[in-house]
Amino acid sequence: MTVHLGPFTSFARNDQCLKRDLRPEHAAKYLAGKLGVVMAQPDYGWFAKTLEGGASFDESQIHAGGHFGVGGTYGQT
């Protein structure tokens, strides 16, 4: 598949192949066993914080872990 925009914020045409590189080690680290913890939060604020994690790669949780686990362009940057 060819995408015509990106990566990041540029809206200029930039044809490139859509890349995916599924990474089971990232899924194991960032996704396994965490859904129950996220869903058990008492309100949306804690739900979002638990879903997102911290600002660094090592503090990432389910949301960023999904991106890293799929790989491709964002997994390389």
C-alpha cells in the first residue's frame, strides 16, 4: 500500500510504502495482562492515565505499546 502524506506533520505529498513489522516482544511488554488494569479504573481521568502511561518510552502503556508493536515508520523513529 502506498500512502501519500507524512510521516509527522507535513501535508506535502510524500509517496512511501506503508510498512508494518509486528513485534511480539513489544506486545508482551506493553499489552499483556494490562487491559484489566486499565478497565478497572474508577473514572475517565485514571483510565486515560493508565492507558497512556508516562512520557518516556519505558513508561509507555497500552496505547503507545500498540504503535510500537505494529512497527513501521514510527517504530523506526
